[in-house]
Amino acid sequence: MTLQWTAVAFFLYAEIFVNVILCIPFISAQRWRLVFNWRIWNWLSPYWNKCFFTMIMVLIVLFLDAVREVQKYSGPEPMQDAKVNPNLFDHLHMKLFRAQRNLYISGFSIFLWLIMRRVVTLLNQLATTLENSAGLQAQMDSAVKAAKQHKEDNLILKQALLDDEKSMSTKNQQLKLEVEKLAGQLKAAEEAVHKSHAEVEAMKRQAKGLAQEYDRLLSEHHQLQNLQSVEDKKDQ
């Protein structure tokens, strides 16, 4: 195996190893995101796309070269020459086997390279989604808790309003009774005032009659005094 295909084979083994580690079920996406957020990856991130596409191009070139080699050693002309020389037949099959091996190595390297990039992207997206869902779950829990608290507050407020209405109705009844009582007292006071006014008027009329009677008796008294004085003068 030449140096380039040895490097591709080691690259394929490394891809298999990394993909197996990335697919381990007990390592969560959050842990992988912590690993992906290391400083070394942040430092390498500007060169990641260039490296990715460079490796893709290299692997595609090697894949096309392997396809060319397979077509070269599986064509009709080499097979006709191999039938003439048995040693050439074994050598041709060995070359074809190596070309097919290189084809599989380069093809699987391209495939696993794309798979590895996609797995890393999906792990990052899954970690972000889990964090967002955790935040949304916390917000939803707080909203549900706030809704329950508001519901309890509304029930307490409704109960307080019912109690206030009951107390207000009781107070209104008491005030109504007091108003009725005061109205009765006011009516009785008005009747007493009317009665006192009537008594005052009667006393005024009686006093007026007594004054008139007093004046009449006083005039009679003067008349009697005048008559008595006239009689005394006659006697003298």
C-alpha cells in the first residue's frame, strides 16, 4: 500500500473511531456541546470549513483515481493478456483487488467524513433544542404556577367580596332599621311639636280671653269707684 492510501486508511479508521464515540448513547448532547465549546475548537473554527472542503476534494480525487484503476484492470484488454500469461493473470487480479480496496477506502472515507460533520451539527442543534426546551419548560412551569396563584387569589378575592357583600347587606339592613327607627322618632317629634304648637295657641287664646276679662273687670271697677264717689258727694 502506498503512502497516500495508507494515510487514507488511517483517516478512515479515525473517522470510524470518532463516529463510534459520537454515537455512544450515554454521552448526552449537552456534554458534547461542552466539548465542542473548548477553546481549541474555537481557535480552529475559522479554518474548519476550509479543512472540510479540502479533505472532500482530496478524497474525491482519490476516489476518482481508484475508479479509474478499477476500470483499467477490469477492462477486456488486460484480461486477454492475462489469459495468455498465467503469472500476469495473478498480478492483474492483485492490482484489481488493490484498486477495489482503494475505491472502498476512499468512498467510505468520503461518506464517514460527511456523516461525522452531520452528526456534530445535529448534536449541537439537539443541545440547543434541549436548552431551549428546558428554558421553555421552566417558563411554562412558572406560568402555570403564576396561573394557579392568580386563580387562588381570585378565589380569595371572590370570597372576600362575598363576605363584604354579606357584611354590607347586614349593615344595610341595620341602617335601614335605624332609618326606620329615626323616621318613627322624627314623626313622633313632629306630632309632639304640632301638639305643643296647638297647646301654645290654646294658651295664647286663653291668655287673650283673660286679658279681655281683666280689662272688662277693671273698667267695671272704675265705674263702681266713680259711682261710689258720686254718692259720697251727695251724702255730704
